[in-house]
Amino acid sequence: MKRTLPFLLIALLWAGAGARDMVQERMQDWVAATELPPLVPLTSVEVKDRDGQLLRAYTTPKGFWRLPVSVAQVDARYLDMLIAYEDQRFWDHSGVDGSAVLRAIFQAVRAGRVTSGASTITMQVARLIEDSGTGKWAGKLRQVRLALALEQRFSKAEILSLYLHHAPFGGNIEGISAASRQYFGKPPGRLTPSEAALLVALPQSPERRRPDLHPKAAQEARNRIIDRLHSRNVLTNEQAETARRASVPTARRPMPMLAPHLADRAIAAAPLTTEHRLTLSAGLQKRLQRLAADRVQAQGAQVQIALMIANHQTGEILASVGSAAYRQDGRKGFIDMTEAVRSPGSTLKPLIYGMAFDAGLAHPESLITDRLRFYGTYAPQNFDGQFRGTLRLREALQLSLNTTAVALTESIGPARLLQALKDAGTEPVLPGGKPGLAIALGGVGLRLTDLVTLYAGLARQGRTTVLHWRQTHDTPPDQRFLSDVAAFYVADILADVPPPATARRIGLAYKTGTSYGHRDTWAIGFDGTHVAGVWMGRADGTPVPGAFGAEQAAPILFEVFAHLKDDITPLPAAPDGALTIGTARLPHHLRHIGETGAAGQSTRALSLRFPPNDASLPANQPLTVKIQNGVPPFSILLNGAPVNVGLRRRQSVINLGGTGFHRLSVIDATGQSAQSQFRILQP
């Protein structure tokens, strides 16, 4: 009888709560005065993809997995089974179920011991949010009062939501969403009867029934739930039989761990946000993480990899793989190598050629001599130590010759090349302060993110592309760092580079690179919609003997595009102004790129006296171009197109185009060039 006394007291209290008598008003005041504990569940921070799929979650500060979930996101069958088993009159009672209490007391008196409980789901919520015990009558009385208060102030759906967040499922798993993911590897939206029954059974005794530790006890408890619900016609004969035969999970599944490095950056950028929505695609991210892990296996214990792919039309990053595995190992997997500053090797050569095209210094069909050149004590060599003599610039870029890239950089100016990198949206790190010619061959620090940004701009016909990974992102207005004609020339050349031996030609414009000492290998490429980049090397920057971008990184780049599961989008057609002609038909000054500083000729720097750079000029008036220094004859180009060739005087009058921004270039007989950008105002 001692064990039934608390139930008798509670029954009297509950009877008073349900009765419409003199104590009703006092009872209501007592319930209304109840102090509620914090009710907003502290849930795990989640990082999700563009479609709301979970990429990564973090435990709560106390180390629990408790994922946010709404009632609508939970399988309706589970909810029906939960209520049918735990609290059949949940939708009708006011927090306590008098009928269930009387039944429990009658059974206890008849058996001489407690054989069944009478806690409602609301009372269980009261116990869970206060972490109060179940055995002492004072604790039970507090649960009753708190349950009645919850029912007064919240809807049934809100109370059920609290249960779905706080119910224990063993270990550090709390809440239906975390339990479903860890035991079944999926969100709780679609559960089988067997899965739902197990999740109904676990909160009653979460540690003794943990399927990963006690699978037999878990199966027996689940089957009891199935039998009870079958007897109440909640489950059909076929459903019950199928559910009994199903096995229970014997291990916890890991929580999703997609884009872990980027998820960390999202948390660091907005530490108070509980749900982060990224532009990534979970499916593509998963495939590329698997690809990265597979491809480093044969490369040694220290070789690492990083991958990135984006939509260059929108700037959205679709997948970002910072390492082959997010762990502290010989590969230093915790380091996000998409953000590591490394030497870009030859991957800047397309920009160098593009700037030469843009300045009117060269054309893809222009001839240039691949030979030994001295710049003071600096004499760049090609990778294989060979010189190929006279060849077209198209071929020089496709062969990734060093001598020609440095020669063009001298004509352009290393400072202009560095500024163009910044204009393209990258963040170059210059180790020596002032840029020199070595910048052409990788003598500057860039990240994989920077190179993907640069090539995204090339793919967008010379317009800066700001890559982003947050869905809520303000896109800045387009800025041009290269003309559409020059960008087209570069893309057309790169699209003709032969694919790796293991890949088929798919119209991908791409470039490889290998940094000094074989420390970094690169492959960056794009089609009409997507741009992707691959880096391989060692995270600590030590050399990888024998590593080449064309052999290591390029095949993986083609695999990355294959994982898009979409057809390759063609590159844009030639824009207006592009000269798609052979060498013999080029203007004379573009047929063969000469050497600056030829013997017997003045090497004083060519410049434009008028118009000055950034000038604003009136419309509908001819422009007088004034040239200073340099060696005649001169060629004048407006927006990359020749307007006066073979000019021997230092002054020429030309007709302007429409309003807006224009670029004027002048080239002398030695190949020197000078440029001015100006604006024609509206009349």
C-alpha cells in the first residue's frame, strides 16, 4: 500500500483538477502561478545545402545531438503509433488523464505493485524539460502542475514538438530527428512501421534498450510495441508481421559530414545563427568528397587534394572539398586547402596572354620566337629546357612555354599583371613587395578559391565573378578586367588543349600548372556554365617529386565535370570585334611580335600625351591622339580594333564610337605599347 499512496494522492488531485466544484478556481490559480523552465530547446547548429539537405550538424554545448524538427516534418505513422501507445487521449485531456490514473491505481492495488504508469506525453515533457525524477511523489506532483500549466499556455502541437525535441534515445541522442539519423541514416519524415516502433520504445528505457549496445533488448521492446499496436488495430496483420521480421540497427550511423571546412567557416562568420543555408549541392559535394578520398590513396600518405566547382554565371559555389578527409592525419586533413596560399605555377599564363590581346600587342595567330632571353641576370627556361623557335601565340599558350609568357609580361608590365589579378577578384600575396617578371611563372601566392574566381571571370568574357557560398548574398555589379574579345581568344585557345589520356574531349577550356619544386599541381577549367579547380600537393608545402599538373590534377578535373551529371555547356560564340583569321591576314604589326629595345632604336618609354587616362570627353567630336616617345611607325587601336596603322607622325585624328567607356592603345615599331581609358559623355 505504501507504493500506491502517491497514486492515491495524485488521483485526488487530478480528480479535483477535472471536477467542476468549489476548488476549481483555486486550482486554476495554482496552475497559473506555475513558473515554467526555459522551453525553447537548445538544438544543434545545422548547416544545410541549397535544397535544405543537411550537410553538417554540431552537438549542443553539453555534447548532445538534438536537431531542430517540426511536427510536420515527422512521419505521421510514427506520431499515430506514439500517441496510441503512450497517451491515447492526448488530444483530449488537459495535461493529466484521470482515466489512466484510476486504471493504474486499480491495477496496482490488485497486483500489490505498480504494473503500469499513467504519465501523459505532456507529463513526460514536464519531466524532460526539468530533468526531474519519476519515482518520488513530490516530483510527480511537480510534473502534474507543470503539465497542467503547459496545457494552459501552449497548443497540443507545441507540446508534441517539445517531446519530439527532448525525448531521450540513448547515449547523447535526444529528439526524434537525431535518433532517426543516427539509427537509420535518414530524417524522420519517412519511417517504416518497424523503425517507428523502435523509436516509440527507446525513450521508455533509452540506455537499456540502445540497439547499438543491447540489440536483443531493443528488438524485444520494439516487438512489444508492435504487438500492442496490432491489438489496437493501429497496425494491420501484414504491417505487424513485416515489422517483427525486420532487424534492428546494431550501430549508430555517423551524422552527415559534408563540406566540413566550409561549414566551420560559416559558423565562424555567424556564430549566433542556428541554421546556415549554403549554395552547395549535397549530392555533388558527397560525390566529390568520395572522388577526392579515392584519388589520394595512390599518392602517398602525405599528399593532399582540394576541389571546388561553381556556377560562374551566378557565382554560386556548388561544392568545396578542402581535403581528402576531415581529420588530423599525415595529410593534415583539418586544413582547408581551398584557402591555403600557394604558388599558382603556370595557371596565370591565360591572363597574361589575355592582357596582351587586350592591349593590342598580340593576336592568337601572331608569331613569337621561343628563345633564350636575358632580363638582367634572369633568363627563364621552359619546363623541358627546350626552345621551339618561331610559333603562334596560340601554340605557345597551349604548350605553356615560359619564355613567351615572361616576354609578354615584360611588355605588359608585372605591376599591371598584379593589378589585373586584383581586378579579377583575387587576393594575391606578393612575397617580395614589388612585382617582378617571376610573377608570370607563379611568383605570387594565390588560393584555389582565387584561381577558380579568375577562371570564372575568363569564362564570363572578362567580367569579374564574385564566388559565394551563402544563399543570402548581395551580388555586386559586374566589373570588367578583360575585354570580351580577349577573353574569347583565351577560352578558344584553352578549349583546344588536348584532354588527358584517360579523358575524352568535351569542349572544356582548361589549364594546368606545376609550381617550382613540384610543390603544387593545378588544373583549372570551365565550360559555358561551370568552372572548377583541382589542387594537389602536400599541406606542409614540401615537394612531391615527379608531380605534374597535367598528369595528376588534369584527369581529376575532367572527372569533376563528369560528376555534374549534366551535359557540358558550350562556350560562348565569338563576340563582335574578334578577328578569327590566320597570321597572313593580320595587320602587319600583329604578324610577328618584335623585341623591345632593338639595337639602334630609342627605348624611351612610349606614352600617350592625349587623351589622358580616365578622361571624360564630349560626344560627337573627333579625338586628336598625341603620342610621345617610342619608335615609328605607330599603330592605333580603339577598343582592340586597328583604326590607324603605319602612322609615322606622332599625332592623329580619329573618330570615336558611341558613349560610354573606351580603351585606346598605341603600339610602336619595337612592340612597346601605351594605353588610355576614357569615357564619352552623353550629349
